[in-house]
Amino acid sequence: MSGGSDVADTTSLSCARCGKPARLQCPKCVELKLPREGAAFCTQDCFKASWSSHKAVHLKAKLSSLGTGTPHEQNSDLLNEDWLYCLKKGQARTPKLPHFDWTGELRPYAISRRRAVPAHIELPDWAADGIPKTEPNSDLQHVVEIKTPDQIERMRETCRIGREVLDAAARVIQPGVTTDEIDRVVHDATIAAGACLHFALRLQEAFVLKCGGYPSPLNYHFFPKSCCTSVNEVICHGIPDARKLEDGDIVNVDVTVYYKGVHGDLNETYFVGNVDEESRRLVQCTYESLEKAIAIVKPGVRFREIGEVINRHTTMSGFSVVKSYCGHGIGELFHCAPNIPHYGRNKAVGVMKAGQTFTIEPMINAGVWRDRMWPDGWTAVTADGKRSAQFEHTLLVTQTGVEVLTGRLPSSPNVFPWLNA
Ligand code: MF3
Ligand code: CO
Ligand code: CO
């Protein structure tokens, strides 16, 4: 590149959008002294048409000029680029907290860089570019699939892995641990799943089977992490970040594993140190409401009954049921039919049939049922800032009732006092 910074000098440059000879330059790029290639456009029309994608160049440049000195006590171990607050759909990150009328005390913290997935792991179709391709166009968004015996066997395996991964996360929860560390445990346990077989086959010098799971949330609609961690007033889809768990917090960890072509989805809400009485009641009530809902599952039962059972149990205790987020069908797709509302008087269609697989995942609030969305486009919080709890299982409808594919194991950590009575 030759020296001159003459704004009008676009000779020999071509339009960053259409490739025609360029006649103007983006003034912001000039101000920021960015490379003239990529800043040149043929016409105002091309410049305007490029704006939504082009402006990211400015943000990136500003961020890299910030240096490494941003002060923040909990983030000293994270690189400068990891300071950025994640904005919706992977479009951008900003170094400043956006203006928002936060509903409670919780705030977002730095998000660490994307964790790597080894090359041998089978990926869902959003892993590379953040966009699910099969899922939104599938007939299975309208028709509830009856799984084949082979699909069911794979669901069993995947859901069991999901359970072991969630249990691994539960074991590290204590005050001082960041939700990013929980994400690391989930990520590493997921990609390591099935590795024994991988290893054994290598030792025998047999062909290497694809194994190890993929953490389904990672890059799903651009979600930046491998699991969801939802603290206190967060209802669901909290993004693991550099915030340290504090004594008295409650935290939900939601794990989904993709393995052998199918997903297994489950979550639990954990206590961090000593938790107040009302929060303990909230978490126990949520656990029980899921148990009661599972207990009615069998062929012939209407999907809409699930919400009635959950609503009855939780309103009795003075809590409220979230309406914006529902349970879902699951299998080769992460989210598909049926839709399973958890609230009363819902309009869910259809009756259960043997061979169907779906989740029930009630989110129960201590105060009002209404939710708000943080500006990151993911974090759902209670409108009044009071706490929210959730539990989730992936279920199979059997001839006689239900199989809880993600059920607790004898090895699962003993973290819920009411299970000891
Ligand atoms: N696991 C969540 C569920 O229960 C979905 C998380 S999607 C993510 O349906 F992108 F937020 F991770
Ligand atoms: Co789910
Ligand atoms: Co889930």
C-alpha cells in the first residue's frame, strides 16, 4: 500500500460490494485509518447496502485499539477480546454494558472464546456457521415422530451421556466458581464421552469410530457457549461468563449432547452454599412439578395436560409458571414437535403415543410469570427480578407409561435434600 491518505484517491480500488471501480471511501474507515481496500465503494447505494455488514469493521478496529488494560477484578485471566459483551445472533460484541433496565441484581460478565471441538466429532449442521438448516424446514416441526427401535437405542445412549455430563457439572458447583468454568467442565466431558471406545479401537489399530459428543448449544443460532447457566433471576438460556457463583445463589445448568445423530437434553437447578428458605422451596417445588408431570405420561394422554399438572402444583405454593419457553420434541432434531407448554389452560395439540420423545422443562418463578430478555438476545430474566428455577428431562413414551431417558443414576451427586427423606 502506498502512503497517501487522500480521501478522494480511490484510483485502482474496486468496490468492496460489487467489484466495480470505486469512487468513494467510507468516512469512518478513513477516520480510523483502516485499509483502503474494503473501505472503497462505487456508489452511495452500494455503500448503504453494505452498511449492516461493513460497520463490523469499525467495531473490530475500535476493540483491537482498546489495549489490554481494561480493569475488571474477575476477568484478569481473560484476554482483552474476551471482555466483550455478547450481542444477539453473533452480530457483534461491545466492550461496554449496554443501557438496560436490569430487572434484578445480576449483570453480564465477560464471555470467553469459543471452545474447540476435536475433528473426529460428528457435528450438527449449525456447528460451522451458527445456522440450523434441517431443523426449521423439517416436517417434524408439525408431525410428532414415532422413533424406531434404533433411534430409541441411540437416544438412550445420548441421554445417559447427557446425564453424566450434567452430574460432572453439579460436582464442581460452589461459591467462587465461574459459570465459564462450569461450561468448560460440560464442554470437556461432552467431547470426551465415548472416548474409551475410541481409544480401545486405536490400541487394536482397528478403524477409528467417530465418537465423543458435541455440546448442542455451541453455535446453535450463534449461542456462544456449550451449555446454559442461569443464575437467580435468569429463567433460562443464561450465557456462561466470568461471574463467580456467590454463596446463596441458585444456578441452573442446562446440558444438551449430540451423539450418534441424536440429542439428549436435561437440566437441574443447584444450590450454591447456603440458600435462603424461599429459594429452597422454589427449587424443590419446581423439581416436584416436573416429577408430577412425568407421572401422567403414557399413551393417550393429551399434551396439554402436562401444563395443568405443573400449574396446579406450583400455584398451590404461590409460585408462577413461565409461558414464553416450552418443552419440545427431540431426537435427530434438537427442537421439534410437539410443543409442550408448562402453564395451565394451554392449547397444546395432540395425544401421546408410544415411541415419541420430548422434554418437559418447567421454569417456575418466585414472583410474576412474565419474562424479559437481556440485550444479548439470549438471557431470559424474570420481569420483577425475583428468582426462577427449572428442571428438565428427556422422556420416551412407552406402551405402559414413560421412560426417563435422562434419569438420575446411582452415581449422580446427592445434592437435593428432599431425595434423602
Ligand atoms: N437446552 C435448551 C432447551 O432445553 C436449549 C438451549 S439452546 C441454546 O431446550 F442455544 F440456548 F443453547
Ligand atoms: Co429442552
Ligand atoms: Co435443555
